[in-house]
Amino acid sequence: MVRDIFVFSCFTGLSYSDVVTLSPDNIIKGIHGEDWIQINRRKTKVLA
């Protein structure tokens, strides 16, 4: 599981602390139907 989180973090640019707080509510649909991750960064509180 740690390896999966590490690889996901590498592909998304999210930190470990942001990845472990993800929930299904953070997945939104784009205007063309694609999935996007929308989350407030834990350390800086910036929307990413």
C-alpha cells in the first residue's frame, strides 16, 4: 500500500499528507466528463 501511495503521489504531485486525506468527495467531473481531484492542500490550505 505504501508503494501505491508513493506512485500515486508521484503522478499527481500531491504530498503524502494530502493523499491519505483524499475521499470520494474530492473526485469531481470535468466539463468533458473526465475525473479530476479537487482538494485543499493540508499545509497551505490552497485549492489544488
